[in-house]
Amino acid sequence: MSRISARYLGKRIVVSYLTILVIMTVIFALTRAQPGSFVTSMVSPGMNAEAIERLREQWGLNEPLWRQYIDFMINYQTGNFGRSPNWGVPVWDLFVRRMPRTLILFGAVFIVGYTVGPLVGMYLGWWRGSKKDQSIFVGGLLAYSMPAFWIAWLFLWLFDYQLGWFPSTYMLSPFAQYEPTAVNIMIDVLHHIALPLFSVVFIGWVGSMLIMRPTMNNVVDEDYVFLAQAKGLSERTVMIKHAARNALIPVTTGAIIALAFLIDGSIIIENVFSWPGMGQVIVTAVLNNDYPVTQGAFFLLGVLVVVMRLLTDVIYTYLDPRIKFGENE
């Protein structure tokens, strides 16, 4: 039987929808608060006031602000993100072309980071106070304190410029000399993804480890852990099935929210390695006052964060049988 009541779930869905409306309002206000607009960059020295006004009318910027706001709220809730003045294509087409590239890189980062980090944190919490715990923990903190751009440049210098093991730019080799089969393209992508992947994972795994380790420290003293040990279960079984399962709950929150942020990628990493993903798109759109792309990117990000936070409550009820949402309603 479900441990989350239908009434509670309905209330959370309504609150989530209202939260999205607030996020949309903030996005609209912030984009319009930027100095100038994308029309400014489209104006040539020879254009007169009438031509500039026609340009503003073409993009709907001559409408009153309240009318622009209503159109924005209606269009974005129906998936109509408009057309990008900077790229000259529909915003959805731009996202569909760029988002898979970001998901390939940062999806791999997510899988590696949230596999290595919790595993290391689980063992460190179980070995609390030991030399292994202290040495790996200190090493993780040192890695976590390093700037991501510095690690990226260091890896680029060492593994590309000095050793020549991995390419440092782009997702595929330009003017590749191999036969364009699926296997060859996959090998080429893996070859190019190695450096940015290692650069992010070098630091990224530490965050989930820092959450898992103290939580694991707390649960090893719980009565159900001692009971499992008293039953004669193996140390591995007690650690993984009894202690780690409950310690994973706060890590799960971080992982679910991190899923939402996969779509925006990492602006620093994508620029260092010239990775053609969403990070570059967002930076270019903000710098050029590209309202449709900026609004569309942050709208998707906001919706994903709200939806993932809602899913967290549901997932909690399956990770921990003690949790019941809305049972008294």
C-alpha cells in the first residue's frame, strides 16, 4: 500500500504548479531588466526610426509589457518558445540539437560521480576513525577545494599538450579520416569525452561522498544495525543492505536535484574544451539579450527542479519505510 496519500500528492502538485508560475514571472522580469535588447544588436547604422520600429514589431517588443507577459505565460506553458534572433532557428530546434551533447557528457559525469562518491562515502563511514577514512577524506577535501577550471586546464596541458593521449577540443574529430560507422563514431566520441569527463569527475565525486560519509557514520550506531549483526549476517550484508540503504536518503535528494541541472551543463568545462552543448548556448544567449533562448533554457531548468523535488517525496517512501507523507490528512 502506498505511504503517500492522494490528497497530499494533489496538494504538492498544485504547489509545484504555482511555484513554476512564480519562476516564470521571475525569469520574465530578469530578462527584461537587462540593459538594451537583442534588437539593439540587429540595428544597422543606416536604419531609420521606422525600420527599427518594424523590427521591434516583428519580434513583439512594441507591445505593452503586460501584454508581453501574458503572451509569455501562455506560450511557454504550451511549449511555444518562439524563435531565436541570434541563431535564426526555433528555440526548440536549437535545444534539440544542443541538449543531447550536454547530456552525453554530463550524464556520464552524473553516473560516475554518483556511483563512486556514495560507494567511497559508505566505506569511509563504516571505517570511521581509521587511517583509510582519514587519508581518503583529506584527499577528497583537497580535490574538492581545487577550482574546476584549473583542473580542466591542468588535465588539458598534461594529457593533450604533453602526452598527446586525448584531444582537448570538440566532440568529434574535424575532417576525420576514419569510415563513419557507428562503432568508429562512438570510439571517437569516447576519445574526446575523456578529458572533460575526468576533469569534472575528479572533483564531482567528492560532493556525494561528503553527504554519504557522515550519514553512514550516524546509522552504524542504530539498533537495527546491531540487530542485523546479532543475527550473524555478514559484514558486507549489514553494511550494504541495512546501513547504506538508509544512509542513501540524503544522497538521493542531491542526485535527483542534480538530474535537473544536467540540461545546462557546465559553462566553464564546455568553454575550456569547446564542447558544443547547452552551456555555450546559455552564455551566448545572455550576452546577446536573446530573450527566447534565455527564457526557454531557464524555464526548462526551473520546471525540472520543481518536478524532481516532487519526485523526491515519492521516492523517499520507498527508500525508508518509516516515512509517510500526508498520512494524517
